[in-house]
Amino acid sequence: MREARVTVTNDLGLHARAAAQLVRMARKFSSSIKLTREDNGESANAKSILSLLYIAASKGVMMTITVEGDDEKEAIFSIERLFVEGFGEL
């Protein structure tokens, strides 16, 4: 299992387009990928757009990415990079 802490940096937060981009990336991996808001503990399956939208992560929210599976190293690197790059919106 691997974990990483990230901050939502894009102005609109984890809105529909960003969530869809995250889901597309997450589904490339066989590992389970979970995002958890650090402020309220709400968590989401990164492979489910409805789950991601439900946690309503706005700009500035700190999140923990938890990845477990055969390709966890590649998965966490890719997901973390999406957040660092602001989902291409910065």
C-alpha cells in the first residue's frame, strides 16, 4: 500500500471535468485507488465519478491518496501528478 498527500490547486476544485480526467487515469490501473479529504474524512473511489463528485473537494482541500495493488507505484505517481499539475488548468 502506498499513500501520498496532495492539495487541490485548480480554481474550480475537483469539478466534473477534473473528476472525469481522474477517473480515466485511475481506470488504467488494476490497483484500488481511494481519495480521502483530510478535513472531514470523506472518501471516494477514484474510479467512480459520482463518488468523487460527492466529496466536493474545492480549491485548497488537502487529500490523501491511498493505492493498493500490483501497479500501485505507477498509479500513485500518475494520480499525484494530476493534482500537482492542477488537472491542466493552472
